[in-house]
Amino acid sequence: MRSLPAWLMMILALPAYAHDAATGWSYDAFCCNGDHASGDCQTIPSTSVRVTPNGYEITVGPGDHRLVTRRHDFKLPQGGARRSQDEEYHLCLFPDEDTLRCFYAPDMGF
């Protein structure tokens, strides 16, 4: 049997959508899987984030993010952060709690 032509497969393919943050803006599709209730992106407390000359130090423990079961310390250069659209910090963990996939930070005011 012949395979479906490429154009037909493209028409039938469903687009991938990002889920929304609690305040209504969408995370980048690369960053998230699931939805608001079960997805891997979530707001984290501002007390979990420390801005340093080298970027961000993110420390999360159980209760800070739905996927976290133990303490994690992540370091990320400032250029690695994405812009938060609601002035909150957001963390996306995928494929597991040990892997920081995306981090959203609010604009810094000076």
C-alpha cells in the first residue's frame, strides 16, 4: 500500500499549542507539556530566585512547583531567561524534575 503523500500528512497533523500561565498568557510551545493543571510550567515563589552578577540562582523544593519532590538548585545565565509577561517567575521542568527546560523572569527595574 502506498504511503500518504506528505501534503496530506501535513494537513492532517494537529498543531502543538502551549498551555497558559495562571494569568492567561501562553508559555512558549517548546517549554511546556500538558495544561495549567498538569503541565510542567508553573509560577514559583520570588523567594526561590536570586539574581546574581552571573545570572539567576533558582532554588526550589517540594511545594514550590508541582513536579518537585526534593530540593533542586539551578543556575542560569541572564541571557538564558525568557521574559515573563505577568511580573512573576515561572519554571518549566521537562522531561523530569531534574531538568530545567525554561525559566521566565520579569523585567528588572532599576
